Amino acid sequence: MKEPRDNTQFVKIEHAAQILRAGDVVAMPTETVYGLAGNAQSDDAVVKIFETKSRPRFNPLIVHCATREMVEAIAEFPPLADILADKFWPGPLTMVLPKRDDAALSDLVTAGLDTVAIRMPKHEMARELIRQAGFPVAAPSANPSGKLSPTTAQHVLDGFEGRVPVIDGGPATEGVESTIVAVHDDQLILLRPGTISREALTEATGRSVLDPQDKTIKAPGMLLSHYAPNAAVRLNASDCVDGEAALNFGNSELTSAKAKLNLSAEGDLAEAARNLFSYLRKLDQAGVHTIAVAPIPELGLGEAINDRLRRAAADRN
């Protein structure tokens, strides 16, 4: 593993808040993955996020808030959104809501859309950083665009070669990005599967969760090729060939002379989600040309895991 250039890049919340107020970026822990935070009200700060990640400008960002009052100053709340917020916030749910006309947000955050992706993270250090900064922050995952999402502070330092200061909040407890659901009048549309399952959304609201009718970019994480290691990814593998690493799940028995890991030997999807990005990262560091991945069920949290794997395996041209 590459050593960070400067371990002083680990910063405390108070210092991180000063960095944000000065218009720069800082990596913060959340329960899902680490986020690259910048002032969501500042064009310059949002541009800094895009430049740091080498992120396409047409891909919108999630706005992170510390309180419901902060959220309601930005977005309109239809009744279904209230139900979801009461049930899942703070937590790993992002809602795409109508943006208020008077919302004090950089237009770059929404990529020109009249909606905003917004959430209230469960990680107390993230909410405290936002409170101390005094404004909502835009925070995509703290990694170069398209690469594996970071689940530890060290992953952030490695990914950006020590150039980005980071608050060390420990390993992410969820390990997969937030669920993104668009709330449109009386409809729920699943834009990105995540740690809150489709079934949990239906149970909370009594509404079926629909799939989007088109593939235009309406929220973060919708790019076809995303969350990718350097190695190619081969899905639903029943064996490994020479030069491949093996990523197992449950009782699958892919074997490899190069490297192998099991997302969860017990077949626990929550454990598999927590391990997904870090295990892909470890197998990638074995220097293989391909990572062969055993089948993972599409039930519950498996939908989110398979979504990330399909994007990792997509054509990168």
C-alpha cells in the first residue's frame, strides 16, 4: 500500500470547518463512505470538488445537512418525503426533491436541474462538521472519479496521494453509498440502490418503488462506469482463470493462485456491503488483470451490491 505523503493531513473537526469556510475541500467520514466536502453555497468550492475528483461537471452532487431546518431551507417537502425523513434520517438515504426557488445553493451542485439530492448523514462527526462550518456541504465520495469509494481515512490519503485533508472517523459502518430515491408527488423512483433496500422504502410508505423510465443523469452514482478498480471485473463467475483474483460470497469456492477473499463467508449481505470496496481494493493491489466475482443474490441489500459491481464491470471506454 502506498504511504501518504503527509500524515499531518489528518485533521480535527474544528480545523476542517475552518478549511471549509476558507473555500477549500476536506474529506469527512460518513456511515456509508468518506465524502469530499465543500461549501454547497459556493461556486468556487464546488468547482474545487470537481477539479479534485476529476469529476464530469454534468453529474450532480449530494448536499449534506446537519438539521431538518437546514434541509427545509433548500428543498420542498412533499408528504412522502416527510415520512421517509422521519423514518430514515439521520441515515443512509438521499432524497431527490424539488429545489426551493430561494435555495442558497451553487447551481453547479444540481448540474442545472430543478431538483436537489439531499441527505442528513448518521455519522455524528459529519453532522458536527456541518454545524461548525455553518452551511450545507456538497460531498461526493472522496476518491478520484470512477475509482473505488473510500471506506477508511487511509483510503482517502492513498487515493489523493496525501493532497486532501481528512477527518479520521474510523471505518465506514455501511460501506456502500446511500440509497437515492426521487420523491415526485405521490411516487417514489429508485435512482440508485443503497443500504436502505427497496423493500424497506415500501414498508415505510406503503408505496411501490418504481424504476426510472429513462437513463439521464438525475442524481449522483448513475454513470454507467463507476466504482471501478484498475483491474477488470468479471461477474457471476463459476471459476477463475490464470491471472485472475477471486472474490467469493457465502459458500462459493472460486480459487486463485494470485489472491482471494470472501465478502461474507456466512452469506451476510450487510457484511458483504461493508467489505465490498475495501476487498476490491485489496484484490486490485495484487496486480491482477481481472477480478472474478461469485454470484450475489439480488435480494434486499444485494441489489445495491450488484449495482456497484455492474458499474465496476462496465465498459470504461
